[in-house]
Amino acid sequence: MEESLNFIGENMEMIYFLILAILLGVEVISNVPAILHTPLMSGANAIHGVVVVGAIIVMLHAAPDNYPSLIVGFLAVVMGTLNVVGGFVVTDRMLEMFKKKPKKS
């Protein structure tokens, strides 16, 4: 119990930062019109390519016999890749909605 209190005391600035980020994120997302929510989220998913790069870097620095790190890193790469691909698919579908359709004669 005392260890967790020490952790909280030592990282109070980070906890404040996390709370502020959550409140700011909720405020920003709640003020986004519904029509813009899907393109915004698809763009955010595409940005998750950083997660894929970070997971690869962590896996490169993990010891070869550290199986938990390698498994978690592999799962992060797979899930991040799915998120990136999904973001691009949704973005492509949204852009298709705004293209002018050819007129039938």
C-alpha cells in the first residue's frame, strides 16, 4: 500500500497531466459535429502508425529469451497495423461518399 502511495506522490504531475488530457479530449470530441466524427477518427487511427513503429523498436531491444515482451510487442504490431489499415479503409470510404457520381444519360 505504501509503495503505491509513494508512486502516486512521485508522479503527481503526470497524474494531473493525464486528468487534464482526458478532460480536454472529452471536451474537444463532444464539440465535434457528428458528420465530422468518422473522418476525424479514421485519421486518428491512421496516426497509430507511431504505435507500430514504437512496438517494433521495443521488440528490437527486448532480449531474445524475454518471451512476454516479444509476445506483447508482436500483439502491439498486429493490432496497430489493423488499426492503421482500418483508418485508411474508413477514410477511403468517406472520400468515396463525396465524389460526384457520373450522370446517367
